[in-house]
Amino acid sequence: MEYTEIALSVRALVEYAFSSGSLEPGFRSGTAMAEGTRSHQLIQKQYKEGDRKEVYLKTELRRGELLFVIDGRCDGLLTGEDGSLTVEEIKSIAGAPDASLEGKEVHWAQAYMYAYMLVSDLELPAIKVKLTYVQRGGGAQHSLYREMSREALAAFAEVAVDRYVPYAEMMFRYRAKRGESIPGLAFPFPAYREGQRHFAAAVYTAIAEGANLYAQAPTGIGKTMSTLFPAVKALGEGKAAGIFYLTAKTVTRIAAQEALAVLNSRGLHLHVIALTAKEKACFREEGLCSLESCPYAEGYYDRINGALLDMLEHETLMTRETIAAYARKHEVCPFEFSLDAAYACDVVICDYNYIYDPRISLKRMSEERKKHTVLLVDEAHNLVDRGREMYSASLTKAPFLALQRQFKTVNPRLSAAAKAVNAFFIALRKSCGDRKAGEWKAYPAELPELLEQFSAEAEQELLHSSAPLLPPQAEGAGEDSLLDTFYAVQAMLRTFRTYDERYITYAEVSGGDVFLKLFNLDPSHLLQQMAKSFRSQILFSATLSPLHYYRDMIGAEEDDYSLSLPSPFHKEQWQVSVLPVSTRYHDREASLKPLSDALMGMAAKKGNYLVFFPSYLYLKNVYEVFTESYPQVRTLLQGSGMSETEREEFLAAFSPDNPETLLGFAVLGGIFSEGVDLPGDRLNGVMVVGVGLPQVGLERNLLRSYFQAQGRNGFDYAYVYPGMCKVRQAGGRLIRSEEDHGVIILADDRFLQTGYRQLLPEEWRDYSVLG
């Protein structure tokens, strides 16, 4: 009889079969994983000669047509003086263990499974099982012992597998349907666009070879389908086992969902899930995360298996709305539900941080699964600044002074730890002197120990607090709250561990407060480290130019592929001109009238137009001059901090049948300059004011100096390349299809310079100059 093999880790099996009870919302220590490892090592160092640690075990169990291949590593295999064996399972916990502990069922289950493997392999009549709890950070430990017969362990293993069988059978049926649906799946459109087949073929080749690809793929080529279709084909042929479609913004996530919906409508049967940030997924408007306030957390593990079976059996494309519907039906936390479902899905659509950010990444994903998973990184130009943000960390003095005072009488140890950090900041303020700023190639060596001490005391206070806790940066959590400060300290400690020559430390004094930052200058190494476990990385964008800069900043290997595709559109679709006005900061007052007049010239023909400015203040100044000079033109103004509804209303105003001209004022690099799709007569012209250079400041100048010292053009790396990316993105809103035509005005005399002109898309370079 042929069996279908189900590979399964011991931990995955027992957590599915025996987890019960509630989520533990609110505070969770960011040090838990590292401290758990140290706790294991603490116990294992006590082993005597003949004892073994991290022992690999494997067994097979059959159920009908399914063959379960279960493996894992037990923490310890101890040999007694009489030659008897004891299996040890070690679990770290936050508080000090005591004699009242009986052990969680799921923890005993993991130990029993290893014990079953041993008695089966060695044909032992019985074996001792030891469950050891150890306090994270403190080292206090307590062990529980049971002796289990071979028959009892065999019965236990049967129960464990029986509980898993319904899920395995559902997944077996699903995979059969998936396997049948992919080979015959055709490209979902009548024909490939120009360059699209070449792009799709390059994606497939990179995945098949386990290589990385950097692709400059212009607007209109169909990037989303060009990457997803070949990736799905590769998955169907066994060249990949999973796909992550990574995005920086909601709009690109929606585009991926829509592309996969098109494939599903053509016969594809594939589990796809879109992950949403916790604060957006949560059903609790007040933001509290505790058992007392959330019925979706209480008893979560008693209901989650039924919820997963139900959704995965009946759905393929699992959007935020789909997940919410099943979460309400089964009364489970929608965010945790989506994460649990993600581990079962073939395609996961999510933000960059689920892969690249060590604070947020999907930590339960096994290294084995990563080796067969493909990363499709949309709008990859965003990964440079996002990477710097992920790998940098900062602290300010004020919260530590506030906590020192707050806990002076209620928790003197915590108060003293906060006082020590505050004293460090006082000394730092003095060292900055009259300049009110300082820079160092290395971080202050005494700080990590002070933060470790503060972290340990803060963790104990938070663990024993009875008050419901807000997640970090949630509404209502003050900047000087203990929870926010704890998380900021954890981020700093984590960054200390990656600090190298690619970092610089700087401090700034403002009033009585001090700001300290470990600033990541070059994220390429860490981005490369976070992605190297995966099979293949496909990085693509319409503005991945100049390609050498992005390969440099994202961490390309020498043998990674590069691809630059021409635009599928004809240059006649653009009418490009340069307005040779200076938009430099000291010339902006003089530019207001020329810009206003040029805008009126662009908008003289009825239609919908957008103009992008390098700052909100500059935008408002031109807006005031324009509306005073030309009150007959209907205008819209991008506001600061617009809600999702306000954004939608702003874009909805760009209707193809507007009875009058509409001119929208927006910020370059803002929410409307990237990822917005206004095809046809929804947008007839765009003006980009300035060359997009980031505002001159300490961090940008630090970047400039760093790259200059590396032998690269520091000004280009820090200012020009990021700025011109914004220009290309804003101008890219205009032509979205083969039928579109429109006007682009590039308002800055620097566009006439060779260096800036060469960074424009080729189809924009044959511009005219306005008189």
C-alpha cells in the first residue's frame, strides 16, 4: 500500500494536539527566546558524563493512507547509575518555579513524545520522564518526574496523532486539488505585455536555480502578475514550497490579492493569506489586550484548531475581511488567528517586517521551510530606508527620570536601575558640550550593562502588574510609560548585538532632554543576513535605479542576477518639459509666482492634475499664491495625518468625467506619490517640484560622510539617489496603460544638469524647456 508522507516536528504535533487555554495578551518579554536558550544551556551544563543533550529522534506512525514522519531533538537524555534512561524536557518561565507547579499538559506531551520514540527504538518496557522549569534570568529551577510504561506512551502517541489526523486529511485533500490546478494554469491574460514574458521567465529561472534577482521593471509591465505567476508555477513543480509577497504599503498588498484572485478565477486552488497589522485587525476599539477585556483571547487555544480547519477547508484567498468573519464565528483573536493560519498557507502577503525585522519576523517558521520559500519583494526601493529604520535604535533621557520618580517608593530596585540610566544620560549631556551634539564610531561601552539591569527589573514589574497593558506605541500609552520604555530598551539591546563598522552613535541635546541613537548607516549586511535562509529573493520596482546603488544597499551577492527592462509605453505618451526655476530653500520665496503660473498653464486644458512638493510648508505657500491668483480652478489639498477615509475621498475626486479642472496639491514622497493608480482621464498631468533631495540634517550628513569614506559618492548615496527615486515615483502616477497620455512638468533647474537628467526614465529625457 502506498502512503502519503506527512513530515511533522514533535513540537508542531503536540502544540496542535494538546495546547489549551487562553492567549496571554499584554506584556511579553522580548528577551524570552534568548533567555530560554540560556536557561536550557544552564541546565545542560549540569549534565554528568554519559548524559546527552539535543538528541535527535524520529519515528513513524500510520493512519489510513497517511504516514506521519515525526522528528525532533529532546533537550536531554540522562543515564542513571543503574543504566536506566530519563528523558528531560526543559521549559523556561518568567517567575520563580515552586513546588506547586504541576506542569502544562502540552509540556508533558512534548516529553512523552520523545519518551515514546526512545522506548520504541530501544524496546524498553518503561522510561522516566523529567520536566524541568527554570526561571529566565534568575536561574531558579524545579523538576517534576513521572515514570511511563511503553504501553502508556504508545497509547499517548496514538491519541496525539488521532487529534492531528483531521487537519492532515484536510491538508491532504487540499494539496491534491492544488497539485491538479497548477500544471494546466495558463497566463491569465490574452497576451503578455512588452517585456512581461522576459521578466516572468527571469523570475522563474531565478527561483528554479535558487538565485536572487534585482529587477528594474517599469510601470505598465505588470510586475505583480509577472512575479506571482512564475512563482506559482515553480511551486507547482516542487521548485518552491512557499511564497511570501512582501510589500511596504497597503495598496501593493491589495494588488497582490487581486492578482491571485484572478488566478483563482482561472482555476488555481491555492491557500493565500494577507496579514494585517495588529492594531488594524483587532476587534477591540479601546486597544486593551487582556483576558478581562477580550473574549477573543480567553480560551483561544481551545477553539483555534476548529477555526483553522473551518477556514482552510472552505477558503483559498483569506483577506482581512475573511479572517475577521471566521474569527468572529469561532471567537478567536483575529491577529493571532491570521498568524497561525499563515504557517499553513502557500502564499503569504505581508509587510517587509515579517521577514526582515528581527522584532516582528515569523519566528515559528522552521529553517527547513525557509530553505524552500521564495520572497517576492515589491517596490523594493523602499527596503533601504526601511532597513535602516529596522536596524537602528534610540532612547531619550526623560522616561528614565520619570520612572525613577514614579517607582521610588513602590519599587526601589526598578527606581535605582532607572536612576543609573538617567545618570548616564546626564554625563552624556555634559560630554556633548556647547555643540549640543556628539558623534562616536562606537557606542558607550558602559550603557549595555545599565540597560540590562533596567530591563531585568522592568520585566519583573511588568510581569507582576495586574493592570491591563497596552501594546507599544498604542494610543494612550505615554512616551514615559514603563512598557514603552522597556520595549525601547529591548530594541537598543538587540541593536548592540549587531553593532559594527556600519553603525555610528550620535547624541543630541534639546532643552533638558538627551536623545541617543545607534544609527545604521548601511543596512545591506543585515538585510542579506535576514534573507539568506530563503531559497530565492526577487526584488523588483519601477524605480530600482540606479541598479548598482540598490544592489549595494540591499546586499546583493556578486552572482545575483540583475534585469533592467524598457518601458512598455511609447515616449510619445508623455509630454515632458522642464521649468528652469530654483527650488532651493533660499530661493523658494522667489519661485512661488513662477510655479503658480506654470501650474495654471498646465491646467489650462480641462482635466485632472497633481502637483508634488518637497515639503508641506512649500506646498501651502504655493497653494495660497495659486488660489489667490486663479480662484476659478478647483483645488484639493493633502492634509497632514489624513485618515483612510480622507485619503479615499481625495483620490475619488479624480473622476474621469469631472465637469471642471481639478488640481491636487500633494507632498513628494507622501501617500499620493507612490502606489496610487489613476488611469486614463483620472489623471492628465503631473508637476514635480524639486529634485526630491531629503532635507539636509545630521543623519543625512552622517550618511554622506560614511559613503564618501567608503570610496563612493557620498552626496549621491545620501541625497541624490533617494531624492530622484521620489521624483520617478511621483511622475509614474501619470501613464498607467497603453492608452494613457499626459503632461509632466519637472520644476527645477537641476533637471537640466547631466547628472540629474541621466537619472530620469529614458522616455522623459527628451524634454523641452519652458521659457
